[in-house]
Amino acid sequence: MSMEGLKMNMHRITLLLAALSASVVPAFAQRPRGPLIPPASPIEAKLVIPDTKVLPGVPFEMWIDVRNPSDASVCLGLAADMIVRPDGGEPFTISRGGGEEELPYPTLLPESDPEGSAVWNVVLHPHESKTLTLPLLRDLEGPNYFADERLSRPGRYTIALRLDYRFAAYQIPQKSLLPPEFLGPVTTNEVTVERITPTGTDAIVWQRMQELSGGHWMPIGWMSSTAGQTIIREIIAKYADSNYYPYALLAASFGAVDERANNRLLDAMKRFPNSPVRELLQVGAWQTAISGKKGPQAHLDHFEKVKASKRPTTRILVFGREDLPKQSCPPGYDCED
Amino acid sequence: MRRLALFIALTAIAAFPAFAQLSAQIGLDGNTINYTAGGGSTTDTTLCVTNVLLDGQLFGGVGNAAPCTRYPQTINAFYCNSAGTHVISAYAGNSQGKRVQLGPDVTVIVTSPPPAGCNIRDGQIEFGITDYTPEEDRRVLQSNLHTGYPYPHYQALLAKDAVILMSLRTVLDGVQTPGATVTLSLIDPPDPSPYIKGGSGIVQPVPGQRANDNAGPLPILTGTGITDNGNRTYSATSGANGFVEWSLELDPAARAGDNYQILAQATFPDGRIAGGLSGAVTVWKRLFVEKKQMFRRGAPLATDAPVGLKSIVIPDGKIASTGITAFAKNDYVMLLHAPTWGTTKGSSSRGVYQIALNPARFRATAPTNGTGTVTTVGTTAIVGSGSRFTRLKVVDVLTIGADVRFILGITDDTHLTVDRATTSSGIQQAYTVGDPNLVAGTYYVRLTLNRALTERYGREPLVRQNTILTLNDAVIRLTTTGGYGTADYYDVDTTAITMPPLGSQFANPFSAAYTEYIVLPTQAGSTPAPRMVLTNSKLAQQFIDKWLYLPVPRAVPSTDPDQLESYRYDTAPNHQLLLVGDADDADVTKGGSNGFLSAAIIGERASVLNRGFVEWAVTSQTTSIYQASADTVLRRTAAHEITHQWWVNNAVFGNLDHCHPEVAYDSATPYPAAGTPPAGLRFCLMSSPSAGPTMPAPWNSSVLIPMVEYKYRDGFTSYHITQLPAGWNSEYLGIRRTLDPWKP
């Protein structure tokens, strides 16, 4: 959480405290930001949500394929608000980065790796395409749109993202600071996600999530709350047949590095082959493989599978930015690459 | 009480023996108390004031300008004393509130009543604690939870939490007289805080003073011969020398700032009566802070670095926010190692090396199957079959079974030596070549050192993801060859947190909330934490848990075989953590905060300052604190972030514990509209910048900046007080009303 922020864009706000404050949302926080200039950008942005049927109370991956069809360079802002239309409910916008009291903008395009600096605005050259990603972050700590419990419950949610200019210097959006290549915000297409009504053991787990969180279950940051820690332990100990099981393994990766952890991940991969997070289980299996029975060979085998992944959300987590050109050798360095 | 003690300021220049810092004796008249205090040598040359107290009451002192190599000496006398027992004490102090007792207390017996010229007649009550008693001596701490820190003077007589020893003497015609019947009544006097009572220069609305305004219940009085009458009053009979003593015991629900006085009425055996009011004693909290500095330049290790290896691998990237941002040949570096997760805290070990060659950048590749097979016998020797070891390099990594080993020597195609013995024996085993800790396709930098490592450094083994380096051992760059100095690490002025100089309790936010902060000295043998870019996440708190001394690992009971998240780190009650860090983004120009509250692990909390970011921000016209003093901003930010640990605003304002729209209680103007800040404006220390007004940047009037942030440069640290429908609201009151002890 950024308590003393100077800028609007990089505030790191704890999920715990966001949850604590969820019940008291003053008028000046979480306000959607109006565009400074009308949308006139030619950039096309296609939102992809690979898993459109998901359990309630879990995060899901997204990415955006952007393309500049024009013959001119155009600046695309990477400050993304999420616009949500729930079936039967009032539409709402999950606004990010508007000040030190708000959650930071999720990183859509890292400078190199997803744990490092983010690109704030990107210039797309004529006819250039890029893929922007919103992977599930380590220990299910992000993306932080899911710090909003309104995205948690069973039901259908039609989602779009609006990409606007991300100001580097001031909290206050100002026209005079916009580069000429910026032609306005870009809104993606809408994608509808169904949070299924769970049954069987899944229903029991979802019920427990509700009980433990007082009806305010947040899909991410499970380890940041007593409720989350409790549900992880209960799922692993009592509800291992639940489709929440893979999520529990991912939410508590710290310390789970030995052969037993590897076995669990392998077991989960077998039992939940269609889980939306199956590729992340695969990544975990690779990361813990050396501790497993098959040691280095399993490590190689898992890596080959990870390497074959087509999901940009998986690839960005494991390999970082793969589209970057080779870096020049810094002065005073010897470069082997 | 009506004590007429006079003293003559007779300051002697002559040196005074160190073994007699305080002496006192009765004069020839049997009533005057002559004393000599101070004069001894001191190594702390700031202790330039000598104060002398009679029966705990400060009657004056003598001071010199700093620096002083000797405590100022004073030779004075007290006149018009009651006949009986008196205690003289002395201490040396400085403007920062430090006090050193000068010699042991001296007890004297005045044998003659005060002479007629003193005009002391009839009955009197002499309290041990009066309004002349130094305020800091008559505090009663709810708890004092760190060894080595004495209680305030009167509480130290019992040395117990939440109890203070009080006394009085019944005096008749100038003679301490036993046998008086004494009634003690508990009084709740008005709160003297300026944010309550207002006062000169305070124009913001304040509640106003009133009696019986304590937030907690009244204490009880106990002691030998003290009888509880049940109606806030107690009875006793004065003993020898008219002495009555009792303990004032706080209720567990007492709140900081609650204050009490004792109204006493004495009836002497001859029927004469006397009355008096004690000085107020006030409830205080005492908090302890571990402050940890962070090295300015450095990087985490990307992989393990075993004993015998002459190189280390770090991620390719900036090693500092500003200035020199890369390692170079001939740099002196220090490797830092902290205990691995969950193990007992101790001194972090370290080693100084020099970079012998140009840093070498390389791009990691995934491990590949090794040629042939290997045989291991549980030693460091590896024997190959069909292998081509001469195509490998020292520093390459082999993985054989679950063993990951670094090659330290290659003899020929079939014989090599690794850094550690293998864990098992086996023949014709497959193996891979390549470091599994490195991310394929990612750039790294190898630093070749001037000598082989004498200690193992490496990754935090409990972290699964090889992209996460935060908890690894680290290397830092030194500015000199002989170890590290103040230029090598970030630090912060904590004087806005700790006690202000004597007499200005309300100058600082926590002391104004009757909460005493003590910054603990650096743990012996420890170093600053390694340079790391931290954001508010579990990793930041885990980094703090690992490198700060106070958090203690606790195994979490679990039936789970993996012991998921198997350790928590506990910081003792009334202890808080403060890390003076660098920035929250590897690219400082994208930094987002001057500091943040780390709270991503339930039950753990710490304040983090981003000094590297602030130092950059004050040089950049793109920020609101351009041209401000980084020291001033950070001094304020330290108080701001520590305030967040109390989390007193959120329930009222939401807004992640910031207030809006509030100015400080001592602001000369109300909350402003957008535009140029009015003169005398002081925002509340916890004001929300983003919700606040804007102003044209003075250095570029075409852009607007948040006024609240702009005003950080003033360094003001006062809180607000405001009347809301639920009552008066203030961080002062919130902190005061938080039950002791504080816990994260």
C-alpha cells in the first residue's frame, strides 16, 4: 500500500487493507476517471479471457491483443480500468491508480519481467501488434481487479477494459502532458464470464469462503487474510476433491518446494486436467521437479511442456518479455550473449 | 501545597570530583539545605544542563552552551524547609530530553522548623508529586516491554507496569507531623493538550477543556494503611515524619493521556486541618521501534554461490536508484547473508571482496542433458562415463538426482570436482548441465571476485519461483575498501517519532498523543539490509522478517505435511518495525510512494520509507516535492508511516487510513480550495493528497500538482481534530484510545 504516494500510477496497496476498507468506501476513492480527450484512437484492442466458466471466488487470466491498423504511430495508454456489467446488477467500473488511496494499475506490459517495472504507455508503430497480459500473480496476489469482491459471486459478468494514458509525473491528469501520439483511450471488446454456481464439494468450499470472510470473499490474496489461510488449509486437508484444490496449491507456494509439494502438484495436474490454472500447476511442477523422484529429467520434461505453452499469461510469468530485442552491451561489461 | 524553597544561583567554575556529583547537608540553622551538584567530566558533551530537585520537585538548574566536557556545576541552597526528611536528587540533561542521574539521591533530615521569616504556619500538605515535578517524572507507563529502559522516576520506585508510587507529608507549623487523618480523593482534571483546550494561535475548532474527560476508568489507590471508602476516596493516617504513601494502579482499560490528581485533606490531632492537590500524573504508552537502514547499492544473488567459487551471479539491472547504478571492475563489494527463513536470528554474516574482472553479462539457457552418465560416491568427486567434461566450465552447474552442484574443477573428460559432496552414491546416472535457478532467456551478470568465497551464499530455499530473488542473499557495493560507512546506506531522521526536547511534548505527534517512542539501537553485529526494491506484498514483509532483528520466527502448527507457510514472524507487543528502504520500482522515475505500510501478511506490520525515491523526487520537476529537502520530507514521512501502524483513521474515513478534508489542529487556515496555498496552512499529517486541492506548480505554473504533497516540504507533523456526528475525531485521540499494548 502506498501511503505517501507522489504519483498516481504505482501505488502498491495491500490486499488485506483493501479488504478491510471495503466496507467504507468514501466518495473520493475508487472513482472512475473520465477521459481527458474523447476516444479517437485507431488502435484495436481485443480482450481474451481463455476460461469463461470459472468458480466463484477465484481470479482468472486475461490478455489483450492490441493492434495499430493505421499508418501512423499511435500511443496506447496502459492505465486500465475494468468495466463490468453483471447480469441483473448495476454496471460498475473498477478504477485503479487514481491516487495513493487506490490500488495500483495492474502491469499490462512489464519492462522485462512481471515482478519488475511496468511500461506505462507504449507507442505502437504502424501496423504493429502486441499482447498485453494479466496473468495470475505469484500466490494469487493479482491481478488486483480481483481485490474487488463484486467480481466474486456466482453469476454472469460482461467485462471490458478501458486503456487510458498513464501519467508519469502528477496525480492529476492534465491535457498538456499528453504526447501528440496519444489519441484517446481505447476500450476493448466485451467478454462474458460465467461464475458457475458450485455444486458438491465446491459448493461446500464456496460456502466456507463466505462464512470465513463474512460474505466478503476476495478472489486474490488468500494468504493475506485469516479467512484465506484457513480455507487453504481446509481445502488441502478436507476438500482435496474440490476444483478449488489447484487454487489452494497456487495460493500457498512459499515453502512448498520439496518432493511432497511436487507430488501434490503432479496429483493436481492429473485430477484437474481442465482446471483454468492447469498451466500454472505445470509451472509449479517444473519449479519443484528437482526435488521429485525423477529429478533432473522431470525438470527437463516439465520445462519442455512449459516452453510449449501458448498462453501469453503463462509465458510472461516464466520467460518475461520475449519480444524484446537483444540488448546492447553496457560499457565496462563483457557480454557473452 | 505551599513550599517556599528559595535557591541562590551560585555557579562554580571549579572542577568537582567525579565521585561526588551530588552532595547535600543541613546548614548551621538546622533548616537550610546546602547542596553541590555536577562538575564531573562527561563523554556526552551535549549534557550541558544540571538540574537539582528537592523532594522530586524541580526548582532550577544551571546550563552551559554545548559542547561541554563537564557537567555544569551548581552550588545552591534550599531555604524554608519543613522539619523532617527531604530527598535531593540531580541530573544532567540535554535539549533532546536525555537525562543522566548525577550521583545517588541524598536524604537529609531538617532538624529545625523554618524560621519565622518564612511565614510558614498551621497545617500543610507536601505532596511528593507536584506541578513542579518534571512532567516526564510523573508519567505512568501502561507497559514497558523492552528490557534496559527504566520507568519514569516515580514509577521506577516500584518498577512495575501501570503503577506509580505517590506520597505526601502532613506538616504542621513547618514540622512534618504524624497522626493526621488524611482523606485522598481521586480527581480527573481537564486535559491540557492544546488540541483539546486550544490556546494561543489555535484557530481551528477544538473540544475545549473540561474535568472528568478521561477516556478510561479511574485508577485505584492501594498501600499499607490505605482504606478504600468506595466513593473515589481513600483514608489513611500519616506516619513518621507525616508520611503517607500509596500506589496509584491503573485500570487495564486506562487510556494514554488520562490524567489524575489527588486531592488530600488532613485533620491534625489538634483539630487543625490542611488541604492540597497533587501534581497530575498522566498515563503514557511506550513503544519501541527497530529502525533498519538499507544499503544504497547492490543486488540479490540470482543463484547459489558455494564456498570455493570465485564468482557470483546477479540479475541484470540497475543496482541503485540513482548515481552509480552498475557494478564495475575493481569495485569493493560485500556479500550479505541472513539466516534462512524460519531459523533463529543472529548476526548476518558478510564478506568483503573485490571485483577482479569486467562484469560479464550472459543470457541463461535452460539446463540440457549432459553427455554420457556419471558415477557418484557421496563425495565431491564425479566420475563420468562417455562424458566430455572438458567442454564444461568451472561455475557450470550439474544436476544429478536431487543434487544441484557447482563445478569447481575439471580434471579431464571423465573427472571433475563439485562444490559439495553428493547426497548419494550411484552409477551411470543421467545428469543435466545448466543452472536450474536461472530463468532461461533472461540476462544475468557474473561478477568474478578476487578470491574464492569462504562462506556459502545463495537463494532462499523456500521460494519456489526462480524469478523471485527478494529473499536471497545479496551483494552490495562499497564506497571504500575498509567496510561500509554512512554513505553506503539509506537512513532517516526519526526525531519526529521520538520524544521532543524537554518542555515541548506537543511538538511531535506521538508524544502529543501521550505515546513515548524509543528507537532501539542497532543490533550488535548486524548490517543494514541489502538493497532491494520493495512493494507492498508478502515479499516485502518477508524481507523485513528476515533482515530485521525483532521479528522472531514461530512454527505454525499444522497437520499439513508440506507445512505450508510454516513460519510466521512475531514482533513483540509495543514493538514496531521501520525500514529505511530505497524505492518501490526498479526505475526510480516510476516510483510511486515516499513510503508504505507493509501489511500483506495478517498479523504482521511494518513501515517502509522509500528514501531513494524521495531523494530522486526532490530533484525532479515532475514531482510535487521538487526542490524540497529530502530529509525534511522523510522525517515527516517516518511519522506518517508509523501512524499508519495504528490504523486509526480507516474506520471513519476509509481511504486507506487517510483523512479528508482535514487540516492540522494548529493550522492557521481552514481546509483550502484549489490555488496557491494560503499562509499558515498546515495539512493534517494524514491528509489525503489525491482527494485534496490542486495548485499550480511554482516551478511550472502550467501544470497542477496536489497541494497536500507540495506541503510535505514544510515537515509539519500535527494531526487534525474535528467534530463528526459520532464525536470528536483525531489521530491523537485514536492513538490514545488504542488499548495497550499495541499489537500488529
